[in-house]
Amino acid sequence: IYTAASGLKGHLAAQAAIANNMANASTIGFRADRVVFDQLNVTGPGLSSRQPASEEVTDADRRPGTIFQTGKPLDVAVTGDQWIAVQASDGSEAYIRRGDLSVAKTGVLETGDGFPVIGSGGPITVPPAQKVTIGPDGSVNIIPFGAEPGAAPVVVDRIKLASLKGSDTVKGLDNLLHVRGGGALPGDPTATLVSGSLEGSNVNLTEALVDMIENQRSYEVQANLIKSAK
């Protein structure tokens, strides 16, 4: 019974992850929650050892999504394995692939879900300007008010782009990647952006539907096991 109960708990977590993936199939830069097999410690009368594997949501699918053009100057798509550094709600540094950027009323450059984008010295603040663009190297360029026609853009800051290669990162409940145990990754000076484009979600709806059906059937098997034991 305890073995089946742990299985039910794992399948509930898996179903929640699959439902969250399907709900975010059209969210810019979303990385699907990953369901993997992991062994759980089960405690109960007469049980003191590790029991058969059960499904748990442990991380995110790191595969890239499809890049599409928007033509908007503040939309960017990251190429390769680099991620945009942002400031999480708790003030720590985290990483995201969502590139629909905008300038808030306070002048802070932020992502579509409101996380401040980090530059060379913290969150990037953009002064009032008649035009703001982002270069392929992540540089934030402005044309100040009153500038002469044809004047060269002024570089305000550069978006920090970090590579995840060789690092231990995990997806948090805020849909951001965090360094396990805290800390920050160094910036990658070779990283590039595609301006005027966005990266879509990497959720495959067909795979998600199949996973949901299989997970539901496995849940029923565990429930029937409890009924048989009863």
C-alpha cells in the first residue's frame, strides 16, 4: 500500500507538470518541465528500504524552441546554449530564454514577465531616448532626444549572457534557471543574439498529450493495487 501510495504521489506531480507544459505551449522562451524516474524513500510499518522508482518533476527540458521573426527592436532570441541573466524575485541572479524585452516606466529593462535584465553592474536602466535597440552582442543602444539626424547610437550597457555548460543549474517554481545552492554564472563574451526575433516554447503538444494518457493509465494501475490490497 505504501509503495502504491508513493507511486500515486509521483504520478500526481507528473500530471501537474504535464498540464503546466500544455498551458505554456505558446509562452515565449518557456522550457518544459521534465518528468524523470527517480527512487523515493518510502516509510511505513515494516518498510525501511528504498522502494521501486516513482515519477518526479526534477528539472526542465533544455532543448531550444523555434526562433521566429517579429521585427520589434527590443525582441531578442538567444542562440546556442547561452541564457539571459535576470534578477529573480528574491534578488538573486537567475537565467531565462524569454526575450520579449521592454523598458518599464522606471527605465529598467525587463522581460515580458517582469524580471529586470542584468547588465555589467546589475539591472540595466535605460535613460529616456527617442529610440532603443539591442545589438547582436547584447549591447543596449539608444538615440538620445535632441540628437542630430544620423547620429551614432550610444551604448548604455550590455546584457549579460551566460553559458550553462559545465554548471549545475535547476529550474525553479518561477520558471527561471538557478545555480544549485546559489551563486551566479560568469558572462560569455562570445554569446550572440538575434535582434527582432523571439524563441518560442519547446513544448511539443503531441508528446505532452501522449505523456498525459500514459501517466493517467499508470496512476490507475497504482490505484487498483491499493484496492486489491484492501
